[in-house]
Amino acid sequence: MPSHSQEINIDINSNEDSGSPSEQKEDKSKAMKYVNTDNIGNNAPAGLSSDQKLAFALRDFLGPSNMVLGEESPSPSNIEQKLPYIDEILDTEINNSDEEPQTCQETEEVLNNAACRLRRWRAASRKLRRPRIIDNLCASKDCGGAGKSFSGGHTDLADRLRSLAATGSMSASAGELLSLAPPPPAATAPPSPGCLLTPTLADQNSAEYFGSSPECCIDIVGSKNTNAVGTPVPPPGPRYKLASEATLRICSFQHTRTVVDKILAAKFFRRWETHILCLLEDHIVSKAPYGQLEKPLSYSCMQEVYCISRWDPARKYCLRIVMPNGSLLLQANDAYTRDQWYYSIVWRRNMIRYRNLLTKSVRKEIVLKELKNMVDFVMTTPLQDECVTRTPLEILANLLSENKDSPDWEEWAEITTSAASPLLAERGVNGELCALLARLCRLRPRSAPLPALAPPVRRVLTRNVDFGKAPHARQFVRDYISALSAHNSGPSLVRRFVEVTHGNRATCPHPRAAPNLAAVVLAAIDDHYRNYTTPHQCDDTEHEVLCFADILEHMCEYEDWLTVVGGVLQPVPLCANAMACPRVAFRLGNVLSALSRDQRCAVHGCVAPARAARPCPPSWLRAAAPSDPLLSLPHTKLCQLWGDMVQGLINCCCKRKSFLQSMSKQLPDFIIVAFTEHPAALESLCLMLEWEVASGEQTQLEIIAALQGTPLGKQYYTDLCERQKTLQKLQAHGGPKRLALPVRATDEDVAALLEAGSLGNLECLSLAFTSVTSACAHHLIKLPSLRYLNLWATKFGDSGVQLIAEHLPRLQVLNLCETPVSDKGIEALSGLSSLRRINLNSTKLSAEAFETLRQRLPQLQEYDVRYTEAW
């Protein structure tokens, strides 16, 4: 029996080597090789026992298989820093004299644990009664020439150890103890709740909760297998789907405990069978159960699973499953299939193990340790499948759902959530888990692990989530925002949350982020005020909902989100009790001001009445009407807001007769705002008089009185009278019947032409190939006898066509060839009942719009739609 100072190397599959008899005799002559452990590792620390020296010599071999130690990379023995623990906070201010005793003590503890594991392996090797010894595991250079080079070949022992370390069958602590170097970040668990949630949590910087980017502060610079926050990532290499069915060759043999078993297990006596295997939830079965797989193979009876990589050069891609009474070899056609089944079997086996341990264990420290091991295993597996994403979250949800009524559930949920933070950051949470995390935020808002919950909240917002089918997801986001605002620095945290959700780019990369966030905000505000039956009175409970109104205001700071905010606010989605709150109304007023100031029609048009509006209130113009306001704002601010909304509309596409006709019922509001000398109200009243929108002498006298009530209004009314005199002169009979402007004519030239003299007889006007735009439409509508209008190759747009369609009902021929008009302007032409010929060549006309135009204008005789979608 060899002593403890000898190095024993065991080849479990010694009979599987394919070599000549002479080589086997030579191997038998070297059956036992004594290695003096005193010479192993010249750089080993002094004062170590023989077992500890041998453990020190094996430090490089027991590391990951893809680790290569070069001359530039530091040796584990040369690293002087101490091993960091999970809850340990390194203090750089401690002097070196205090660190040396602690480092020595930890190093001795590591070596003692490694030596214990080596003694267990020696005991197991003696039971196998294998006389053959493989080459020395230490490299000849590192061990001072005491043994052979490790690069001479791989053994099944090496493959098995690497497989155990890679697949998580060996615990993380044991994997760290087997290497004297500091553990890699992938094996380091996230900080404990005590580190994340200190008593000064509310006073910390908001950047500590969310980082500086929507990707959770992922730093490119760092380890290849971990990110900046220490989250484990899969190793580089191919990715696999979870195996379900494949055709593999099967061979089983008993453990070689006797000479007869050893002979029968030789490769010449092995019997291979071909099976179609199915990987089920609890076991592996064959579609045609016979021979060696007559019964299902349960995962619980598997002791070890590893790949036999030394057979790969011979194109024998085998996988070995060790069971109590024997082993089973699975041979695939290629290495990819072999590896896919290897990772799939290990996944199924470990998930059953973690499920049983986490649901049946009573001691919380054991459950927490196994949970961290499961998280590390899930984050490092190369499998990419829906089941791989769903199963760990189901286990976590079952763990959190236990003993929900116990008084210490909140504390246990905080610890569990913090331990599973890497898993939550990379996987989308399901409905039940969302409900549990939302419950944690509601019960303990100031102590909830917000850094761990930020990634799943952001994932819910940025993914295509239907809140109608997933109400728990919306409730989770809502309770998380409420937990943020509950801290002392709540407003800054809420603002930072919106910034991180949008990202640091000009446009948010996630198109679903803004609609989902706006839906959560509006639902929270409406739910809080929906059940109010008495007149509103401000109280302290409103602080819980004001943060959502702040989010709506913060969203208006981004141009790409303004369109989304305007879309969800049309029609008015809030109840009257919500708008009656002064604090909520103040924030809504800022949102409406931002919408009305925007130059885009899709944004400022959201304050106008919608077609499918609710009966009360139909639009924000009605909700903010000064005569009967629903928004609880001061009168001066309310008039300013209402005037800004009208100004944004009439300065764009809504400066039309139809819009003023629809707003004729709100004439008192125009008059009230006009007394504040708001330019939009004064201009609207003048247009009502000029376009004869205000019918009735009494109504016109009221408008004139309102205009003459202020100095600025008097100026507007004087200008109106001057325009009317010019219009009467222009529409007087006389002047040419046909007129064509030169190519270089502009909008100013058209205005000067119409002011020069009377053009009451003008019937045909050609502006082809000029530089006129839609701005000249305000002058063209003053020509009452116009029948023919040629706008070929001009910049005349939709707004000009809409204005012409309202004020020139006698138009018969219209040429819009090569103009930028689209369906929006062309559909307005359906009101020209006298139109007989139209040219829409090379426009943005669609087939649907043209078909609608033909149905509404049956008297249309000629049309040209070449080079359009309707052609």
C-alpha cells in the first residue's frame, strides 16, 4: 500500500485504451512510481504537510479546462491578496501588518480542506484495487522535473473533475478550495442583503440603484466570463437547445470489481445497441425499450455524468453515465450532439436536485447556499431554451410562496431575492413571481432589494407585454415605483429610473418601453381616484400617487416619447376626481404645455377632440376650458394653457374652417382667453369673423366687443378691417381671366399680385414649376371665381389642399402632379362636388385613398394616377 507521500493517479477506464501489448507491458513495469512530495513545487509555502504540498501542486490541474497558465499570467502562489468572502468588504486602509496573519490563516484553511479531499480520493482509489498508475499530474517545469509533463494526455479522472467543476455538481465552495488562487467572479455570489441594504439606503446616490445605462451598467472591460457586477456568464463556445430526442448508440457494463468483470468490460466484449432516446422530465427512455434500456433511466440514480474527451481523436464521441451498479456509455455521431446531450442531462439532473433541496430543506442557510449554486449553474450553462428560462424561475417562485403568512417572510424574501439577483437580471419573470415581488415591495418599500429588482422591472417595460393578460406584471412595476418614491431621495430616484429606462441615446432603443410605462402610470393614477365619491380633499395618501404624475412629466423631456404620451392621453383617460386634485392637475398642466409647444402634428394634435372620444370629457380643450374647467388650476394659468393649446393647433394643420366650426360651441372660452390678450384667442376670433364661421348678428357683435376690449385686441380688429377692404377690392369685377406666374415666383409674389388690383374675373391660375408652398393657400382662397388651378411640380402640401377644399367649392380642374401631397390632403378633396378633372401623377396617393375619392366624387370625369400606388 503506498504511503501518503506518493502520488496515486488512477485511470478508471484502463481497459479502454487502445495500445499494443508491448506498450501495455511497459505500462505494467511502471505500475508504481514514487514521487517525493518534498520536491513538488519549489515555490510552495513553507511549513506545509505532505498532503498540503500535493494539493498545492495540483492547483493548476484542478482548475477549469480552458485555463492556460502562461508566463505573463500570475501563478496562484504569487497572488498575495486574500480570498474574498461573500459578505466581506475589503478595506484598503488597513495596514499590511494586519493583513499578513489573516492571509496565512486563510491559506492554511484552504490547504487543509484540499488535503482532506485528496485523502478521500486516495481512499476511493484503494477500493477500486487498480494497480496501474498514470503519469504524474504535475507539469515537469513547475514540479522541478519530479514528474512527467501533464500535456502528455488526459485521463478520465481529469475529464470527470473538470466536468464536475463546470456543471456545478461540485459545490462552489469546494471548487474554490481546490484552487489556491482567488475564486473567479463567476463563482462569487452577489452581495448579501446586509451589504445592499444598509441603514443609509435612502441617502445613497440614485446611480447605485440603476447604473448609467439600461443594460444594468454592463462594463465591457473586465473578465471574459463575468460582467462588471460579478454576474456569471456562460463560457465561450457554441450554444445548445435542450435535447429532447436523438438516435444514440448505447453500451452498458458493470463496474470491474473482479477479474471476470474486468475482462467482460473490455472493449472487445462490449455490446453496442442503437436506440432512439427521449429526454423526459424525470428520466430517459427509449422509444423501443429492449436490451440495455428496457427500463427507464432515472436521473436520481445517476452518480456522475461526464464526457470522455480522450476518445474524440478517434471519432468516438462518448458520454459516460456512472450508476451504482455500472456505467452507461452514450455514443453520438458528432461532438455537438454529444455535448448537447451532456449539458441537457446535467441540466435535468441538477434541476431535480435543486428542486428537492430548495423545497424540502428546513435550514435557511442550506437553502440559501443551494439557491446561489443554482443561480451560478443556470447562468453558466450553455443551454438556451424556453425551459431553461422558465424552470429556475418556477423553483424561485415556489420557494418564495412558502410560508407567505409567517412574520419573517419579508426578511426571507429580501435575502432570497438578493441571492437570485443575477437570475432575475437575465431572465424574464413570470406572473406568479411578479406577484410575489410586488408583495415584497408593498410590505417593505424602504427595505426592498431595489438593485436586484431593477433589471426585471426594466425587462417587463422593454418587452412586448400585454398588461391585460399579465396584470401581475403591471402591478409589479407599479409597486416598485412606489417603493422608489418611499425613500428620502424618492424624486431623484424616480427621475433616474425614467432616464435609465429611456437610455442615453436620442431615441429609446425599446419601442415598447414608453407605452408600457405610460400605461402603468395612468392606471395607477386612475385607480387611486376612481372610487372617490365625495368632493376631492387633499390628504397624505396622495403622495403615493404623485410619483406617477412625476413620471408622466419626466417622459415629456424626451422628444421620441412625446408622441407616445400624447397618444395615450387622447382621449382623456383620467377620471374627474384625478383632475380635481391640484397637485395632479399642476403636473398634467406641464405635460399639456409640453405637448402644445411641440411642432409635430402628431404631438400637438393630441389635445384636439378625438373622433372616438368619451362623452365627458371629449378632449383636453374641454377639460381645461376656462368657462367650466375640470383641471383644478388657477384661472390665469388655465387661460394661458388653453390659449397655448389653441395656438399650437391653428399654427399648423388646424387653421381651417372646419376646426373653428367644431369649436364654435366653446366661443365663451375664446372670449374669456381673449381678455387675457392671448394671441391665439384673438386670431381665432378674427378668423371666425373673416370666414363667417360665427353666424348671427348678436354673435358677431359679441366677438367685436371682445376684440375691442383690450389694446392688443383693438390692433387685431383694425388689421381685420384692413384685410376686408383689400378683399372687397380684390373680389371686385375686372382683371384678367387667365394668369400664369414665372418659374421663380414665391409665396410673397403671390401675395403682392393679389394686393395689386382687382382679380374678380380670374378663372385660370397657373403656378406650375414655381416655388410656392402651402402658405400661399391663404391668398388663393380669396379668389371667388377660380375654376382652374395648376400646381404642377410645386411644394404645395396637405395643409394647403385642405384649405383650398374648404374655401373654393367651385373648383373644377386641379393639377397636383409631382407635389408632396398624400392621402391626408387628397381625402379632403372629396368635398369638392364641382371637381371634374384631377391630376395626381407622381404623388403619395394610395390605392385605398383613390378608391374612396372615386366613390365620393362620382361626377369625376378624368384623372391621372400614373406612378402612384393606385396605378
